[in-house]
Amino acid sequence: MKDWLVATYKINKLKTLEENLKNQEFKYFIPKIRTIKLNSLPKDKPLFPGYIFIFCTSDKYQKLKYTI
């Protein structure tokens, strides 16, 4: 079975999480929104901070469960 799962992560550990998911060949999605403030460049920020969507099959679920 193939499903999109929602997982939580520590906000300051996003880079580590992305590296680990890429190394394990998981597909993931972090919805982002572009914010614009006066006198600064636009920034992309997570729409739902602390949450990530991961595409996972049932046979890879164990690997995902123990990902840092």
C-alpha cells in the first residue's frame, strides 16, 4: 500500500531531516509560503511548521519509523 503520511519534526532540525530522507530515498513534501517584508528579500517559510508529508510504502514504514 502506498500512502502519504504526516510526521512531526523539531523545527530547528529540518535540514537534518531532509538529508536523512534523501539518503533513504523517501519522497517528501513541505508546503512553503513566500513572505515579503518591507526592506528585505522574500523568504520561503514552511506553511505548517513542524509538519512534513512523506510518501511511504508499507515495506519502508519501519525504516521511516526510526529515521532521525
